[in-house]
Amino acid sequence: MAQRLGLPLDWDAGVTTAEQRREKIRAAIVAQQRVLSIAGKRAGQPAETWKALFERVYRIPLQPKED
């Protein structure tokens, strides 16, 4: 997912937690305005948006982080 979002190869270099990695992915999806863009398609399944992919993988809703 990170590679398809164009994050650098070392985007998760160093000591990071699962939460930190998830937040980097969330931020990239929102910043690039890909929330409703098609992320891909799995065999036998309809096309999936970045929002749906994030929510399927991380099992939490994709919402822009509010400060």
C-alpha cells in the first residue's frame, strides 16, 4: 500500500509502531486526496477505493486526523 501511495522505500525505517505506520498511510491517502479513488481490484470482487482498502486492512474507519 505504501509503495502504491508513492511513499519512499524507507518510509517505515527505524523503530516505529503499528500505529505510527498506520497514521503515515492514513495521512498519505488524505493528503493526496485519494480517499474515493480506486486503489485496485481483487479477483471476483468489485473495485476497491483507498478508503475501503484502508478500512479492510486496518479495521478502523479512515478519517482525516483532527488536530
